[in-house]
Amino acid sequence: MADQQYRLVINGQSIATQGTFEVLNPSDGQVVGAAPKATVSQLDEAVSAAQTAYEIWSKADDATRQKACLAIADTLRDHAEELAQLLTLEQGKPLNGMGSRYELGGAEAWARYTAGLELPVKVLQDDNQGRVELHRKPVGVVGSITPWNWPLMIAIWHIVPAIRTGNTVVIKPSPLTPLSTIRMIELLNTVLPAGVLNCVTGENDIGAAMSSHPGIAKIVFTGSTETGKKIMAGAAATLKRLTLELGGNDAGIVLPDCDPRQIAEGLFWGAFINGGQTCAALKRLYVHEDIYEDVCRELTSFAATVKVGDGLSEDSILGPVQNRMQYQKVKDLVEDAKGRGGRILIGGDSDDNAPGNFYPVTLVADLNNGDRLVDEEQFGPALPIIKYSDLDEVIRRANDNPNGLGGSVWGRDIEKAKKVASQLECGSVWINKHGAIQPNIPFGGVKGSGLGVEFAEEGLVEYTTIQVIFQ
């Protein structure tokens, strides 16, 4: 597979490029394949194909669109293992556990659920003064820009609601994990009309060109807050509609009535799903002083049981950090924490000369707001644990961050936990778990964590405009 060259997908055809770039396996640094490096003119071709397809697809009836989305779900199901293997090679996550097979299952589930959503005409008035109806119309060509952490599932989060509502799509995956997306788009084009779904890959210049492209009506982006700001600025000249799911630095608050042993596993996976490389992972853990040391001990005991290894090994539970830049960021934040008096409970040391981007599961106690590992989004396998004594004060500290994606409260008294949850400044709050998302529940952030929402009917309407008809 290392010598395989992939191609763009434009108007249902595989299109070669003059330039390519290597995609590396984060487990061993070996080349997985050569990705096509699109030019801006090839992006123009993709947008043009999507515009032409839109003229027909936007007029397709609801049943036709629903059938297409169900065909997407069936295709994901039928090719799940092929895509999971390729995803693991370029992303690094294990095949098992909450890894690549889990991601493909999630992609299928989201596609199938979204296929069943409907946006019927709403009658706003019907009396002797007249009838007024609210119709939902597709926006046009949707530009999707996806990240490297959950590349296939997030692509489906963007693609399916767009197609379901009558739009067409040009998708650009991260240059770090483009191959599985290209292959998925090739497969989906076998069940979709030509031009409805197109894929271009390349460096940051293609993403910037998409943001400002006059032929693209909406950008949906999942990724960092800084990149989201650039996309928003690029989209301003053409007044594009935007859905931006951006960075998170989710806080978890453990109340003093918890049983540390009972919550340890939930806390661990809230923080370390996908090796911590998840926007809505638990990234700051605040624990009441009465059970602080007990929680530290139980978390450490559980972490010691988790095997980190090559994602292709069937017994690996966590894989490497996806890329060297992110690996170095995690390492720098942990080293800074050590220098500030952080107590390493487990992990904290890595071998930069070893093959792959493996960083050990790391727990750092005795930190506080103001420490970089607490204030900055680590997006990797390191969790700061902070002691608190006063509930009002810890709520203030949890909210003292520019991000507001998710948060969690852990406690036996559910009513008290809900009262704390209602005071957190974030789009989603979980009680006694963290990061659980569902296709029937809207998901989005506040503050620096983005604009708009995804999933459910609330997410579907973001791919439409309103037309009111008076009669």
C-alpha cells in the first residue's frame, strides 16, 4: 500500500494531480501512500461540478434524498473493514475498542439516523387573512473541511446532512489523514449522482481558497479555534454560512460524594478516548479535596492497565499521537507542568528516538489554573488533576477559559450535580460521564468553541435557508 497513489474525486471521476505528498503511519513513521496535491484550478473544477449537480439534486424529491443517504449508510457498512484498516494506518488509532471499527460503526449510525430526519413545511398562519408557509431550501455547494482525529465519522457528520437537504459537497480532509477519506468518497460515488460529492486534497492553501470561493455557499469546519477564525475571515467577503465546531478544553468537576473507584473508568475514558485527541474530551479534572488522593490513586491504577501500541495489533487499546507536531506539544506541556511542581502519577516520559509518535498515558496532579497544561488544550494523552475545596470557586475556575464545548459533573446527588451543570459555560454537560454524543441530540459549543450546532433536526436546518411563502 505504501507505493499506492490516490486521486482526487471530481464529478464522479478519479482525477490525477501533478504533485503528491506522503502520508505517514504514526505508529512507525513509514509511508502509507501518496496523496494527490490539488491545485486551486482543480478546486474550481470540483466546485463547478458541484454547482452543476446542484441544479438537479436540489430539485430531487425528499424520498430520493433519503434513499441516497441510506445508500451511504449501506456502503459504509459493506466496506467498514477496508476503511477501518486504512484509517488505522494513517491515523494510528487501534482497530478495536473505541478505535477505527468503532468510528466506522458510528459513521454508519449517523448516516442512517440522519437519513430519517425530515424538515416538513411549517404552516405559520392559516386564517381568513391568508396562509403563510415556512419552507426549508438547500443553500447550494457546501465546503467541508475535516480534521485528522476522527476523519471519517466527522466527514459523514458534514456530508450526510448536506446531501439530505439537497446540497452538494466539496470536501477537503486534513493533509495528515486524507487517504481513508478519498477511498470513502470513491465508494460513496458509486451510489450517488456524479458531482454531488467531490473530494480535493492538499495543503492549507486549498482550505483558504475554499473559505473565500464565490461558488461555495457554506463552510462546515471541525478543528482548531485559530483555524476557525481564519475560515471565518475568509468567508466574510462572500457572506458564507458557517458551522464551526472548534477547540475545547472541557472541565470535569468531581463532587465530594463520589466513590473514586466507581468513577475511575468513566473519568479515564472521558479524558483518553482516541488518546485524548478529541475536541470534547475531558481535559481538566477538578476533584474535591476530601477524595482528591483517592481519585488520583484509582485513576492511576486504571491507567496502568491500558495497553498503548501499534493500532494494527488487535490487543492495542490506545495508539500513538497522530503527528509529530502534536506529540511535541503534549510533551512540552507535560515538561512545563513538571517545572511548575506538577506531580507525575503515571507516564510523563517519552523516547523521542523510538519509532512512531508514542507518548505514554500521563496523569499530572497538583496543578492549577494558570499552568499551561490546565489553560491550554493539550489534545493528547495527558490529563491535569486539580484540587479544590469551594464549589463556587471551582465553577468559576472551570469557566475561566476561552473555550466552551463540553463539561461534566460527577456526583451521587443527581439534583446537586444538575445544579452545578447548569452553571457551566459550555454547549453540552454530562453527569457521571463525559463526551457522549448522539445523532439525535444537537451538539455545539459556546465562546471560542464555535458557531452553530450539528446533529438532530437543529443541525439539519443549518444546511438550509428559510423561504416564507404568503398566499
